[in-house]
Amino acid sequence: ETAMPGEVLLAAFLLQLPPLASSYPTGAPASACADMTPHHGGAQAQATPAPYTIYISNHTFRVDEPITVTIKGPNYTGLLLRAQSSSRADALGVWQPPPANTKYLHCSGNAHGAITHSNIEGTTGWILFQPELTASVSLCFRATVAQEKTVFWVNIKSESLTRGELK
């Protein structure tokens, strides 16, 4: 699938914005995993609906089948993305190597528990997520996306995925 004009895939970032003081141009800190909030110098999350959507390649998951996760919307400078079960907020699963300009973030005791931006250089891409054996009956993806230091949306949620039949 190719991007339509105006769509931004998961790892696309604004090129025009310089790093801002008290923001995290090299990625979210691990402390942001708990509440998915970037803690950008006291700035509050936007109260309006997010202009971003998390697209998933499947609505069911199996341990042996990766899921493609894509974020579409306006350009952005920051990202925090994790998978979680419907019953617990712990980050779960195994992220396959992230695209350029993103990196793993240690969340919930999992060294690869989340994905965050690694810089504010522009790129396009998507992330592959590999469900784990212990995953619950359902899971979803949650993201925090920052257009800039003081303009961000917290806990953007994908549709839920349900566990598929074992092969």
C-alpha cells in the first residue's frame, strides 16, 4: 500500500521543527510508559479528538503471524507506541526491528516493550508487531503522538484484535 497525499506513516516526523527545550528529540523516556504522557514541561494533552489513526493489518492475531501497525495523520515530531491486552496496561509482545528514526523503548520490564522516535529526521515506515504466547484473548495498540512540544494526543487506541485459532 502506498501513502496517499497527506498521510503520514508511523515513523514520519516534521523536518522543519528544531528540538525544543524540555522535549525529547531522541525519544520518549521509559517513565512515559506508565501513563503514555510525554511530560513536556507541564504541557497538557489535547482535549480534541486526535487527527491520527492507528491502522492494523489484521483484526485477529496469532503468535506466528506479525501484524503491521501504521499511524496515519498530519506530520508529527514525537511518538510512543505499545501493545497491551484488553485487561492490563502492561506493554506486551515483541516488536520487530523498527524503521529508521525510531527505536525500542523499555516498558513494563520488556526491553522491546514499545517504540518511540529516535530523532526528528523525516522518514516513512511502519512497524511489525509479533504477538507473544502469553498474550490475552484480545489486544490493542495505544499511541501518544506529538505534533510539537505542546501539541500532543495521549492514548490514541487502535481497534481491538482478538486471538485467532491456533494452526
